[in-house]
Amino acid sequence: MIAKLLDNSTLYLNTLSPVHKRYFYDTIDHRDKLIGIVGARGVGKTTYILHYLKNSTISIDKKLYVSADSVELSNMSLVELAKLFDKRGGEVLAIDEIHKYKNFEIELKQIYDMLNLRVIFSGSSAIKLEHSKADLSRRAVIYRVSGLSFREFISFKTDNTFKNHTLEEILEHHADIAFEITQKIKPYAFWEEYLHFGYYPFYFENPDRYKMKLNDTVNAVIEVDIPSIFNIRYEKITNLKKLVTLICNSEPFKLNIKELSQKIIKVEIHSISTLIICTKGKSLMSFALNQKGIIYFQSRTKST
């Protein structure tokens, strides 16, 4: 079984196309024994893991990539897999989509404590990682990945590299920074395109299919990811889609849960609250509380 997984892992690495380098590629310290990369579906977590493994100088038979929902893992626990890989001299085990594996946090803790393996895992659900059954906070170093910033988007579009400046640098040297940037490009020329298509890196794979892939991504989060994490019945999925659609087609606004419940065919208020927490946990939406506890929404999903 482990030989087949290694063969599959090699195939994944060999078929990886050249990728744009995301902002977080140079921030992850791979000397840590247990690394978690979490963020919305589609922001490039899997691509990063494969990119790191492919470019690592570690021998091909000492690095293994697996997806937690793969058929091969249906009859084998993560601990069993790690033990077998460790016996073969394995050094780096990368586990993708780990939120789809039941009780993954407990098994990661066991692997960390028992074996001398470095483990990288990715997950689309920050909520479950933060409220895990095992205490991973003292063991795992978690990196939270977001979609493309305007700077990254322009870099991908123009193949220009722009330095990442701190707020203090911008406030103190904004004129010099602006002059340096405008010598290379006219930023505003890309602004409208970024607003409509700029969050997900897969836009650059095929711009003509972006809307279709965006729709598939949102549906996968709502129909697969959320029910696998939260105790939500299948019949609530339709209401969740209505909630996402309503907010995506609205200006950022002050949330009135009672109004939302009436707009979504008079759904119970407590159900709306539950759906809101689900969308936040899966990074479909972001919201902020002001000092009075009023919630404001901002859609992460860009639509036209």
C-alpha cells in the first residue's frame, strides 16, 4: 500500500505545472515538525505543498503527498500510514484536505509525539482546527492563507515583482513608493479587473472559465465542506446558498438577522445565525463586530 501511495505522490509532483509564487511561500519555516496551512478552498494550499515537495532536495522516496479523502486511506489510519512511511526512512509527510479525515487532530498529535517525521497538513476549515479535540496549539505552527492581494494580482498579470511594504513604510515613504510602482505599471488600469476576478489564483489558469470554477468552488464549500464540519442537515443547504447569494449581491451592510430570515423564506432566526457561523468558518464571508456588537458583512467571493 505504501508503495502505491509513493507512486501516486510522484505522479502528482511530476505533473505539477509551473506556478506563480504566492506571498506566503517564503514565510513558512519548514524546520518545524508539524506545520498546518489553512484557508479558503481555491487559494493555493495544495499547489504550495506540491511546489515545496517538488523543489525540496529530499529524495523522492522520502517525501510523500497524500489527500486525506483518498481511497487508499479508507482502510488505513493516518498513524498507520505514518508508521509505515517512517520505517521506510520517510522524512516529510504531506496530508492534504485533512479536515475531511475524522479525528485527524488526535492522530496528528500521536504522530508528532511518537515519530521523527516532519508533517505538513492543509485544511479549508480554520474553525475545526481551532476547536480541535486534541491540543495542537503547542505542537503545530499554523499559517493562515488568504486570496490574492492587489499587489499579488498585478504581479501575476505583469510579471513584475513589487516589494511588500509595512504600514509604517507606506505612511513615511508613500511618495517614493508610489513613484517606484508607477515607473513600471499604471495600477488603476488593473483595479476593475481585480475587483471582479482578483481573489482566487485559479483565475490565471483560464480567465474564460473563472466564473464556472468560482461557482464550482462555492458549491463544493457549501455542499461538501460545511456539512462535513458542522452539524447541518442537507435540507439547510438551499437556505445557505440563498444566504450567500443575498450577501454577494449586496453592498457591505449592517446585518439584521431578522430581516435576513424573512428574505430567505422566513427561516428561523437561530438558523440564520448558525448559517452565518458556517460561512465564516469556511471563509466564504468575513464579518466584523463593532464596539456595540453589531455585525458587518463583507463578501469574500467576487461576482459580476
